[in-house]
Amino acid sequence: MKKSTLFYVLFTCFLYQVSAQTATVQGIILDDAKTPILGVNISSSNNGTETDINGTYSLKIPSNQDVEITYSHVGFKNIKITVNLTSGDIYEFNPLFKTDIEQISEVIIKTGQRQRVEGIVTLAPETIRKIPGANAGVETLLKLLPGVSNNNELSTQYAVRGGNYDENLVYVNEIEVYRPFLIRSGQQEGLSFVNTDLVRNVEFSAGGFQAKYGDKLSSVLDITYRRPVDFGASLEASLLGGSISVEGISKDDKFSGIVGLRYRDNGLFVNSRETETNYRAGFADAQTFLSYRVTDKFELGFLGNVSVNDYNFEPQARQTNFGTLQDPLALVVFYDGQEEDRYETYFGALKATYDVSDNYTAKLIASTYNTQEQEHFDIFAEYRLGVPNTDIGSEDLGEVEFTRAAGSQLTHARNDLDALIFNLEHKGTISINDHLIDYGIKYTHEDIRDRQQEYEVVDSAGFSIRPPFSDFANDQPYQAFDAPLTPYSSVRAFNETQIDRIQAYAQYGNKTVIGNTEIFYNLGIRAHQWTVNDNLTNTTESQAVISPRAQFAVKPDWEKDMIFRISGGLYHQPPFYRELRDSTGTVRPNVKAQQSVHLVLGNDYSFKLWNRPFKLVSELYYKSITDVNPYTVENVRIRYAANNNAKAYAYGLDMRLNGEFVPGTESWVSFGYLKTEENINDRGYIARPTDQRLKFGVLLQDYVPRIPSLKMYLNLVYNTGLPGGSPNYADPYDFQTRLRDYKRADLGIFYVLADQNKTFSKGHWLHPFKELTLGFEIFNIFDVQNSITNTFVRDASTQQQFAIPNFLTPRIFNLKLGMRL
């Protein structure tokens, strides 16, 4: 198909494009006196550059192929390396030119091979920065992968292969990061921890990961921030807020740093929803990564983050039309009251790296995380049921002309939480030829002080509804009940909890060859011991678990480039504070770790189509989960039973085809099938809250052939409906209906005024810009009404209970400007 024809097809479907299929090799070149060398020639077969006065360089090379790079300078022996990088990779190579020692003759670097063997998905930083999304960033790209679910565009949380939001590990520069505790709706989340302006590399594993990663049941997101090699700055601004980052390096090349500031206001989304509100919110953070090379073998790094999020929400009215064409209904709600929330998080980590020898690297990491959270609200809602106007020719189409009183609801909360988490960890890596040994030991102290005070009073047609306890018969409104008013639900708890953890791991990896068949394997084991101290009840509980894990990969000597993988083991998730707290707010120190047996079978097939590189990755997985801690989901807040009284399973198939569907770009199509069920108290299997059966994700890219600077970006997601949840106190076995299917498309169209392929001579106003783009985004371009949860409305007059969908954001238009210096 001709490129012009393909563009118009993609344009009709609102498709899009991202960056060219290239990678970058960059670094600093010094002599044996640690002095930068000016004028070192760095050349490949199709490109070349040289070092500047600071000894820094940056070279663009084609991706997904072997590229030989030569470093040459008068008086020094040439250095040659062969690299094979995936699209968007940035590889730092800092050779040291010595006059008295013969230089390295050849180094083979293939970053893509490790990811293929370990089943890791690598996401290009440029794609992450350019992908359109209501909450743009790493999480937006993750939701396009098979097996990853995120049905709330205002939330950065995601579920993987049937797990929940608490089952995912996130690392930045090998340092574990945390999320706030009290957030219950996505619109309270302004920013992801990960600042995409600082990112160098993103790797993601959806299961069967190695022992060196922590103890969670679902996934690992491993992010590396870049170390600058030159001065640079970036700015991004839109109707949703903006970000700015600055990076640089000292004259002696020992100290480098990058700082990013971000601000976001979700008012554009919240004010467009069906609930009329007075909304005031601001989400801001400052983040930095600093690095200081003390000697050529010893380096110190600091990662810091300060985040302040204010959320003020005053709902006024809401109308939701639901029902069927034959029996249309509408819920009309009038509100009084407001919600005032504040989330402040402070994070700092110091990392020391020492190259003891050419074969041994030791690291020491210390980090502290503090979150102070406030969730205060008093909201009174009077809701009425009516019939909307369905006359297509009427000016009042969809409006409700008559309603009947259905009831009212008062919700109250005074929730405050202060958590301090301290980590101290030692890690080591021993590498001898193809043998790799990793080990580590980590101590964690968690101190959580929590006040939970919330209640809900429900009135239906003038009658207060009491909790549906088995020892109380509620005959209202047919028989009057004159007892004192009782909240339908009430939680009042004060907790002071300390948790001490000791974790350790060791793993061995090797590559061998049998005949012409390459075999890779990794064997590892983790141990986790924790002690919970409940200061208010003077209760102490200690437990320990051991988790063996293994990965095997085989690359046959075939004409076709294929790798077969099998991985799995025993995975545990020792309870975090939220998993210890039951529905009444009481901490249960004796909650055990959830345990899962993973088995993942994978195939990685790289091939050429239309003389362009493509890759098909397929994975079959199965999880058998015991000691399950059942939970319910309220938007994005999870409430645990704090009781290991269930078992569960999950199995499915994930497939992703990515490659150059359009020459010079990378796109992908993904498909996922999932089934996950749980059995609570041996009552039989029912769908888990994250049982999303089918998933399709599409990342497509294109540009106008005659105007290549006009870029298009599009992501498409289709998910079948999740279970719709259940009301408070209800038996989940009685509520197994599902939400409507989730369908969403986000489009971005940008014009590139300057980039690496479009430079300008000195004196031109665009000369200072490494990149300058201007464009617009359309979120939810087809204006689909997606829902995340149900609101359950009780009508005493008809003795019915209605599940009213809570709809997400409609179509939104956004302007965006991006630049890099």
C-alpha cells in the first residue's frame, strides 16, 4: 500500500504517528587524567559526529540492527563497538582513552537481547512523552499493552492480569516508589510519580519476573532516569497545565543533574462531567536526579521528589439517563456540601555505586518516603427518579420533566493519615563472562498513624434505612420504626501501626550453547520476614515467606528469529498497611501474605514484513492464588476484608505485534484474554473485581507524506466490561452484573517546527531549539460514555434498587506546546 493512501486511511480513522525508528548512543570521553577530549571522531556507516569542548557527544543510529561505531583521535588507539539497540533506546558509552594501555578492540552491546530473554517490554521515552492521553505519561502507554487494564483516564493506577492496583512494583533508578493511601477517585490524582521529562529507559514485566524484584503478585515497572551529558532544557504547556525541566553537567564532568517541575489542573475534565460542580484543584511537584562521580569507580546519586496536591470539590447537581429504549429512566441529584482533600508527599533517596573490580559492583541505597493525607467531606445528596424526554424532534430531548422523590444520602468523612517509610538496601552484581550473580538485602521500617472517621446516612422516601444486619428486620415504610437514627454504614478507627521488614534475594543467570542453540536461564530465591506492631492493642505478629523463581529461554538455530521462554515460581505479597485494615478500619496484624504460583509460556518472533522489522510476542499465563485477601473497589480505592479466607485463579493469553506499519515509525496492536475468579469461604467461584475478559489496544502512527512535519498520534482501547461492584454490606455473590464495555480513542495532531531532522542555521529564530512542536489533542474523540462504577439507588415505593453508572469524561479538546533546547 502506498504511503499516501495509508495516510488518508489513517486520517479518516484518526490515526497518528511518533518518532523515527532510531536509537541514540551518547556519553563523555576522557583521557587517563580525567580531562575531556575535544574532537574525538565518532562514526558509523551512515552518520558521524565529534566530541565538544566538554568531551560529550550524541550519535543517532538505526535501531534493530547491528551498527559498528568507531571512536578515533590522533595519539590514541581506535575503539570499536558494535551495538544493537531497540527504537528510542538511549545508551551511554563513556570510553576512557589511555596512552599507556591498549584500548578495547571490540565490544558487542545488544540491549534488546536481554529484554527478549526475560520477556520484558521496553517503552521508548519519546513515545511516552508524545502519546496523547488524559493523564499522559508512562501509565497511558501501559494501558495499550495486553493484560494491562486502566478504565479511569484520570487515574494513574492500573491492574495487570487480574491483579489489583496494589499488586504492582514501581522502581525508579532501582529505588522503590509508593503511591498515596487515601485516594478514592481518579480525579484526585493529578500527577504520576514518574516525570517523563527525566526518563531515559522504561521496562515493564507483566509476570514471571526475576527474584531481584520485590514481593508483589502482578507486575514490575522499572524506570531509569537519564544522566545528562550536556546542558538542556524543555518546556511543555497545555490547557491542563505544564512542565519544565533543566539539565546540565559540570565542567569537570563529575557532577550532573536534572530538575523537573510540573503543574496540573484537571478542571477541564472534571467540569465537563455530568455532575455540575465548583471545582478547584492544583497538583504540583518538583523532582530531581543528581549524580556525582567521586572517582572513576565510585558514584553518588540522589533522587528527590516533593508533591503537593490540593483538591476542593463542591458538587451542585447531576442528571444521569439510564434504562432502556422501552423503559428510559433518569436519576436527578441535587447536592449540598463539599469535599476538601490534601495530599503531600516527600521522597528522598541516596544511592552509592562502587565498582569494586571489573567483575563486581556494589550498591548501597537509602530512601525515605513521607505522605501526609487529608480527606474531609460532608456531602448531602437528594436524589429523584424520573423519565427523560425521548421525543427526537423535541427541543427538550433528554430533559426530565417530572420526577418522584426517591431519597437522600448524607456522607461524612474526617480521614487523616501520616505514613513514614524508611528503606536501607545493599545490592551487588558479580559478572564473569556469561555468568551473572545478583544478590541483595533490604531493611524497611513503616510507621503509619491513621484516623478514619466516616459514615453514611441513607433516607428513602422519608424513611431512614438501617444497616441490613441479619438480626434486624426492616419493615419500613410499612411499619414505623421509632428507634434512634442509625447510620447505614459507619467506620470509626484510630490506628498506630509499625511494620519492620527484612528482605533478601540471590539469583544466578547464565548463557550457554548446545550445538548452535543458545540457552539462557536464571534461578533465584527471595526471603521476606515482617513484624507488625499494633500499638493501640499491643499486638505483635511475625511471619516469613520464601519465594523461589526461575526463567528459561531457548533460541534455536533456525532461519527464523525465535525465542521460546518459560518462567514462573512462587510469588508472595506480604500485607502492606492497607491490606491489614478491614472494612471497619480495624488493623488485623495476623493477615498472611497472599501466595501465587505463576507459570508463563512465551514466544518472541522477529521477522521482516514489507522489508521492515516486526516482532510478535505471545504469552500464555496461569496463576493459582491462595490465602487471598478479598477486596472491593470503589472507583480506585480498595477496601480489604483483612482475612485470608479465599482462593483464586487467573489465566489468559497476551499477544502484541509491533513494527513499522508505516516506514520509519513504530506502532503496535495488542490483544488480551483474561479470566479470573475467586472462591470466598468455599461458596463457589465468582468473578473478581478485575475480571476483564477481552482487551484490544492499538498504538498507531503516521505523518502526511507531502508534509512530513505534520505528525499524528492515536491510541485506541477496547475492554469488555468489569463487574459492577455491590453496595455496602451487600453480598458480592448477589451482584455479578457487569459494566458496559470500555471504548476510548485519544488523538494528537502536531506540527514539528524543529527537531533533529529539521535544523536551522545560526541566526534563525528556530536555531536554538532541538525540538519545537505545536498542536492539539482530542480526548475521547468518539465521545463514548464509559463508566467506572455504579451508584446504587434504593426506591422504597417500588421496592427496587437501581444500579446507576458513574460516567467518565466526555470528548475534550486541548492545545499543547512542546519545546526542547
